Amino acid sequence: MSFIDAVLLTLLNAVACVAMPKLLSLILADKTENKRSMPPDFSM
């Protein structure tokens, strides 16, 4: 593996490490907002 390949893989890894948590938080935030917006169920 050449030096350029190592640099490109490092940059790709850095971008993935920054982008993935943001994407996951957006996906999980959409799911939790849907659960919060539902009225409570008092059918006991």
C-alpha cells in the first residue's frame, strides 16, 4: 500500500467517523419524536 492510499483511507475514515453519529442521531431523533407525539394510552 502506498502512502497516498494510506492518506486517502485515513481521510475516508475520518469523514465516516464524523458523519455517522450525525446520521444516526437524525434517524433516532425521528423515531423518538414519533413516539413522543402520540397521546398517552390510559386504557387500563
